[in-house]
Amino acid sequence: MTLRYMRAAAAIAVPVLLASTPLYAADKQELSRILSEIKTLKKAYEGRIATLENKIKSLEQKKAVAGKKVTPASGGRAIKDNSFNPSLGIILNGRAGSFSQDGSEIAGFGVGEEGERGREGLAIDESEINFSANVDDKFYASSTVAIVREEGEDKVELEEAYIQTLPDAGLPDGLRLKAGRAFWTLGYLNEHHAHGDDFADRPLPYRVYLNKSFNDDGIEVSYVVPADMFIEFGGGIFRGDDFPAGDSVSGFGAWSAYARVGGDIGDNQSWRLGAYTLHSDVNSRATNEGAVTFVGKSNLYAADLRYSWAPTGNARNQELIFQTEFFHRSEDGTYNDTGAGTGAVNFDDGSQGWYAQAVYKFAPAWRVGARYSQLLAADTPAGLAESALDSAGHDPYTMSVMADWTNSEFGRIRVQYNREELSDGRDDNQFILQYVMSIGAHAAHAF
Amino acid sequence: MIKKLSFVSILMLGWALPAPATADVRVFACEPEWAALAQEIGGDKVSTYSATHEKQDAHHVRARPSLIAKIRRADLVICAGAGLEVGWLPLLMQRGARSNVRPGKPGHLMAAQHVPVREIPTVIDRSLGDIHPEGNPHVHLDPRNLTLLARELSKRLSVIDSQNSALYSRNLKSFENRWEMHMKKWNIRAAKLKNMPVVVHHKSWSYLIGWLGLKEVGSLEAKPGIPPTVSHLNRLLKTVSAAKAKAILRTPFDQSDPSNWLANKTNIPALVLPFTVSRNAKPGALKKLFDDILAQLEKANGRP
């Protein structure tokens, strides 16, 4: 209403003013009064118009946004995301390997199927198929099936099948529950799928203490502390079927606890430090292709440190990652090597294993890395002399160097050289050429 | 007169009844520009943290432990959205976020959902490069979008911290006034840059180009996210000269070699335009960002 009045007033006033000429000096004062009034009017009028224009503009913009949400410009299908279908991802990897030694026994340690050296010649590694999606507002679920070649047969292994609470699940902030089968929180590498590793094989402590990885059936709780620094702790209860446990009777054969902290140093450096423990009642754990059996208690303690430095802040272009883990295992029970006919021999001792590695990305697609990993075997009890568990005073070690080429986030080709001395005097020179490719959805990797 | 009185009395009321001291609203911004905008609207009632800095490409950030810690305590998460942070934000949300910053809550603000988005693809395939199905996420380089986001921020802050909603509205008003003034000046400068032909490294500048009316005559990346190749650059060499391109634009975090190579061959200046404000930007940094960008473009445009 006011606007219309003002517009009319301005429309009349302006031409009238322009047409008339100041004839009398007495009118000058009057004129300047009118002028200033018109100026005020004009100002108000412009202000109003601008407000209205802004309103229209914002409405139009809102409309444009709303319109886009419903129909894309092309009339093609609007693919916002795939959130109503599970994300599907497939990891394919294969290798060619050449080894200078026929056998690869790790003297002094019982080694499970997956802790053994990979196959020589041409072979595909685990092919992983992953489905994952939010179940509803409270749960997330993920399942990974691996097809692996074992004993001359392609076998389907359920690597992961878990549900996990989302922040909306009604638990206190920072608390998360994960149940099912998963790569549980233990050290650095265990949580990660092997396809994300920086080397073609896992370091020695993972091979002997975890049979590559610990993914028992169980439940794990974790809590992130509300603090400036990253502080997380948690623990879990597990069935006790997976290495280092085995063949559980009670179905509650293992438990774990962990704590870790992390943060940034300046803009471009990050670190994380953790301590972990896993306790297992081992009803029966078979290793060395069924020849060696352990019965008793197995306690594993681990510590890990990861440090990364991206000189410009862009890890995609240039980055140095240093990573190390230390394991101590103490076991109290009996070992029996049927291959050597030892019978059940009491064993109450500890051993250690560690590795340290550095990987340097010097160009967006190129990385080089070096790793040293070593085991410190326990003293051999008299009853186990000459068996697979006799280290003969030798501490197994592996030195590795690798270089890889990453064409995109989804494809990587790697060459690796290992020099292993896993038993006294048996040097093994290994060359591995490997590819790792993923298609479909691929969840982000954690730090 | 009455209006004036009531305004004064409201002011006095506000002064007489100071709100009880409360903790700041913690804002977790994925990129520095959103931290700076939140600071403009939130003033001293918010404390902002930017997950990335001005020399960092927000496409590729690690879900670092420090970010989990920061998002764990956030009251408001503000990001570009449209898939820019898809490589790390979902992981952070899963690992540490509180329920009040989950998608759909007032504490979850994705910029691309509140502005007209450009370049929404019609065909989606990874062989076409790293494309965002939701469209181009680099929305902040059109200052009109910042106005829209400032309004949304003020709304969200008023919901999250209703005690200070009057302050957020006031800050918004003052920001809008200042911004409108700047826009008037920028628009005058923009008119002289209209149709200036430019070559870009990545699709980082689409909103700037759209706002200023520049003409994009080539891209160093043949496909978004795939590093420039020699064969593609050779092809560009012919087209950009023919198109009389005035500048080659890249961000501080794009590789320098491709644009320098093209600059040497063609004598078209390679410009490193600031892509965003610094991580702990002072008030007014957003204005300076556009001033700096315009100044560099004007200089390049003025060359014969």
C-alpha cells in the first residue's frame, strides 16, 4: 500500500519538478524543501524496491534449488546416491611370485594357514566382495566375503559380517557398539583389509600371532572421549574360535581391551599411538598344517605407532608414513607336534615380534617403502627340541622393499622384494609383482 | 518514533538482562571459508575449527585422529557437501559424531544443498574421471552463495543456541549489509571482466566463472580429477591460443607444472588464485579473498 503510494508520488513529482523552472527566489527555499522530500521519498522507494528484489531473487534461487532436487536439467535419472541399496564393492588382486627357497617354515613358531608364505608363480589373492549400507537410523551393516584358494580349492570365507551402531542409536555420544564378525581393533593393521596394506604380505608378527588377522565372532564397544586430543578406549568379548584362540567350547573364549590417543603436530603432521591386549582360552589351536596343536592360555599385548607427514598438507601428492608395531605373547599350556612326535609338552614362556616400516610417496602416483620385521622366539623346552617349535636360537627376520604405482584411487600395481631368513641359514629371496584393483563402492580407509 | 522507542527498549532489555554465560557453539568446518563465514555470523559466541587449510585440497583429506576428536565435540558441522568430502566426512561422522550433527539435524549443514548447484552430470561413470553425481561442490566462489549460506547459518545457530538468536540475526543483518556493499563494487569490476577467456586446471572455478561471466575455454585436466596429460596439453595448446585466453587459473594446491608449461608455450599468464581464506582467518578475510581474486584477474585481463 505504502509502496504504491510512494511510487505514484514519485511518478508525479519527478516530471513536475523537471518541467518547472525556478522563477522566483522566494520559491527557492520551498523548492529545496520539496527536493529534499523527494530525495527522502526516492531513498525509501529504492530501499523498498531493493528489498523486494532481494526477496524475489532469494525466492527464485530457492526455487531453483528445490527444482533441481526433483528433476535434473537433463531429464535423466537423478542419482543422488545409492543409499537405499547396499553399496557394492569388489576387490580383485593377483600376483606373480618367485622364491629362492622351497620351504618357508618360521622356526620356533606355530604358523596357521594364512600366516604362511603366499603361493609361488601366478596366482590370484583373496577376491573380496563387500556389501554395506545403513540398516536404518540406528544401525550400519557391512559384510565382506572373500574367495580364497586353499589346499587347491577355491573356498568362500566370510571375512566380515557385522552391524554397528550409528550416532542416532540412542547410546551416549561417543559410544559405539559393533557386533558380528569383524577385523577387530588390535594393533594397526588388523582393522584394515589386506588390500589396503602398503606391502604385498603382512609382517612377521601378524603371520605368527594373528594368522594374518583376528576376525573372530564377537562384540566390541568403543568410546571416544570428548577432549581436544583424540582419546579412544574400548574392548570386546569374542567366541574364541579364531587364531590365536581356537575351537571354543564355551563360546566366550577371548576378550580384548585397548586404548589409543592421537593428534596433529602443526598443519601437516599426524600421529596415533595405541596399546592393545587380547586374552584367549585356547581349547585347541592347530597350526603347521595340523601337525602342531596348542592347548592353554594365550595372552597377546601389542603397541602401535603411526606417524604421517604431508609436506604441503596434500597427502595425495606427497607423503611420508612411518608405522611400527610391537607384540608380546605369553602362553601357558601344552604344545604337541605330531609331526615330530613330541607328545604334549608343557610350555610357559613368552616371545616377541615387531616391525617398522616407512613409505614415501614422492609423486601422486608413485610410492616407495622399506620394512624390517623380526621375531624373538622363546627358549625351546627340552621336550620340543627338533620340533617345529625349536627355534635353534635363531630369530626370524624379513627385510622388504617395495615400489608401487597408483593410477587412481581404485587401482595399484606393486613390486616387492623380500629377503627372509625364517629358519637358521635358510635365506629366501622373494620377488613379488602384485595388482590390487577395486570396482564399485569403496569405503574410505581410516587413518 | 514508537518503533525507535521499542528498538531502544529492546536493546536496553538485552543489556539489562545479560544471558547467562554459556559455552561457545563449537563449529566444525570442513573448509576454511565456512569457518570464516560462521565466525562472521556467530561472532564471539562460536568457536570455529577448520578441518583443512588454504593449501589443502579438500577432496583428499585423511580421517585423521585429530578430526575425530574435533567432530566428537562439534555442535555444528558445515561443509561444502555435494560429495566433496565423501572420502573422509562419512568416516568421521561414523567414528565420532554426536547425534545432533547427523544428516537432517540442524547441526548438519551442507552448503551445496542451499545454493543453485552447477554442473550436475547426466552420465555417471568412473571412466569420465572423478565426477560428483551431485554437481560441482566448489560453491563458495560465487559471493551470492555466501549470502544464502550466511542466512542459513544464522537460522541454524539460532536453533542450536536460541539464547543468542537475536545476536545471530543482528550479525547476519550487518554481514548482509556489508556484503551487499562489496557486491555492488565487485559487480562493477565484474562487468569489465565479462567474457574474459580463461583456462582452468580443475573445475574449481566454475562458480567464480559463472558469477563474473568469464568464458572457460579449456581445462588442463581432460577429465576431472585425472592429472593433466601431455597429449591433452598439446591439444589445448592450439585451442587456447585461438581462443585468445587471458589467463590460466589454478589453486595453490594444484600441480604447477602443467599450467607453467602451457604458460611458457603460449605466453598466457598462469595465475595462482587464492581458493579460500586462511585457516584462522580474521573477520573480513572473505571480502579480501574476492578482492584479491578480482585484482589478479583484472591485471591479467589488462595485458594486451
